[in-house]
Amino acid sequence: MKFDQHLNGMVELRIPAVCTEEILQQLTVVGISVYQVKRRDDALYLTIHLDDFSAVQHLLRERGCRFHVQRRHGIPFAFSRLKRRRGLWLGLGTGFAVLYLLLSFLWGYEVSGNEYYSREHLIALVQEYGMVPGASIDRFDYDALSQQIVQEHPEFTWIHLEAEGTTLHIAVKERLIDSEGVHKTGSLVARNDGRITELLVFRGTALVKKGDWVTKGQILVGGWDYPDRQRQNNGEFGPVGEPFIVEAQAVISGEQERRAIGSCALEEQSLAATGREQKQISLLWGTHQLILHGPKTSPYRYSSQITEQHHLFSWKGFQFPVMIKITVFQEKEIQTVTYTRQEAYDCAVKRARKRLQEQMPSGSRFIHESIGMYAGEHQNVVQAEVVWLVEETIARMALEPLPPEIQAEMNNGEEKSG
């Protein structure tokens, strides 16, 4: 079917064979176009335009020829069927109304520009001014609120608030830390007590050497440097010239002791899974929740739960601000476990090792382990102390005031240059 025929509508008629030749001649005389003419089962099947149907109907009735409408094609008939489905139109209207209402409220946040303050801190800050999930987007004067927040919170240089869709964009610039007129430098200091095992300085002045024992907070590489170094009488290289401030850069590793104490009672109670579980399915939007299936809360006395949630609908970057949440409640029951003193000791050592493993930073290296009994206060509780000797990065960056002698050298240099 051609597009213009589909647009205007077509009607297929069935006419008895006794009327066919006379009817076809008469249709040709009056200028009515006929399509898809077929003979089948002593009847003639032909298709005409919807606009010609009244004229053809009048003609057939004048000739006393009975006919039957076999099929209707085209957009006019499709619209006619849709018009009769009032429930569909009501549902569509309601859906678009709900969608419009949901898109008119604030549901999410996006934060940028923050360094010292966390995303959660800034979200809580704007929520103090009423910009909470579910609030109407159009009710706020974002420029005025930005100025008010900066005036009431001097830790920010400026804040820009902008609503885009259902998301509030929060862009901030934090005020730099005031040095209060004291020259500070980026020095590398010791994180903890330990012994230096590797020292490779790229920028700054080393104040320790390999093999030295250092204490927590001690400056390892000072945040100042010199224009040159020359060999001194003792054969070592020493600084030459007036010092200047730099940000210290170095690779510093050290041996440190990490300790943990593990405990295990001779009789312990623990929760074990029974295998029984129930599932809850709910919809979330803003601070609201609608439970569609399952219990409102855990139906078990002791249980754990696994939760996952995702957007109900997402299309080309647009995410419908309604989440579907699935929560599985898994039943647990209390079990009592009895240990011998040796079994309790082994369990305490295992728990202490687990704590140490969780504390080990990335890139650290285990060297040696020492294990011993730890004297606790309770006779029915066995405790063990595990000590690990590890090699790890021992330095951290810190803003430290310049030593008085370095400050004096810099001041003398500035006076001479002045």
C-alpha cells in the first residue's frame, strides 16, 4: 500500500459475481479508482479509497447489489480504534502527568571543585538551605542562595548552584589555608617510628640517612634546597648558596613494627546461616519507599540482608528518578562453639593476623613475625599478640615551619638582593 493510500484509508469490498461486470463499468464511468481486483469463491474482491466509499455504497444499493466490507486499512481507522480505548488514553495522560511531576523535583546532586571538604559535607550544607530530595526545582533562587552560603561560610571563596534536570550541580572553590605570615614548606615527615632502609631524594634537603632510626613526626627531607653542592674537606658534599623553598620529593622506605592483639573465648556464640530467606521488592523515589512484594522488615529474629538497587528506566543518558530495590533477608541462628585453650590460642593468632593484614598499606613488604601470649583480665578468654616487621613507605607530606637558621639565611639573602 502506498503512503497516500495508507494516509487517506482504503476499504476492501466483497461483491457477488452476478453484479461484477455492471458495477465495474459503472465505477469506471463515474471516475472511481479501483485497486486489487480479485475473483474468488464466486465473488469479486476490490479495494477503493475511503473517500469513495459513500458513492460506491449508494451505487451498489441503487443496483440492488449486496456487498460486505472485508477489511479496512490506513491511519483513519487506526485513530478510530484508539479513540475508543479511553483507558489507554487515561493511562498515558496519567503517566505523562506523573513523569512531569517527578522531573519537576530535585532528586540528585553532583559536586565539583572540592578538595578539602567531602561530597557528603557539601550535600549536607545545601540541604540546610532547603535543597533536599523531593523539593521543587523552581522554588529556589540559586544565585541568591549561592551568595548567602558564601557569606555565612567563609571557608569558601565562591559557590555556584545550578539545577539541570533533576540534578543539582554544586561547584565550589575553597579558600586557601592562611599561612598567617609564617613561611611554611612542604617537607616529608615520618609516619611512624622506624628505621630507614631506602632514601632517594629528588628535591629538598635530606636530614637523615639510610640506617637511621626515626620517630613519628620527625622531618626526613626538608622542603628547602640550595643552588649547588660542593665537596667539603671531609669528602662529603655540602650545600652552597642561599636556600629557597621547594616541595620535597623523595622515595623513603623504612622498617616498622605493626602490632595486633587477637582474642578468643573458650566458649563463643556466633550466628550461622540456616539457608532460609525471603525477598522484598520495593520502589524508591527521594525519601519515599513503596513495597511491592515481600515483608516490610526482616521476618527473622536474627538475619543478614543483601540489597541491590538500580534505576527503573534509563534511556540515552536519562535516568528515570525512581529506583527498584531488591532486599534479600537471610535467616541466621545462634550457635555455641567450644574451644580448648590451644584451639582458642590458634584462633586468637588467626584473628590478630587478619587485623594486621587489613592494616597493611599497598606496596608494603612483610619481613618477620613474632607471636606471643598476651595476659588478659579474663580467665576464659585467650589473647595473643602478633608483631609484624614490615617495610613500607614511611614518609608523608606535611606543612612545616622553616627552621630558624634556614629562615635567617633566606632573610639575609633577601636583604642583600634588596
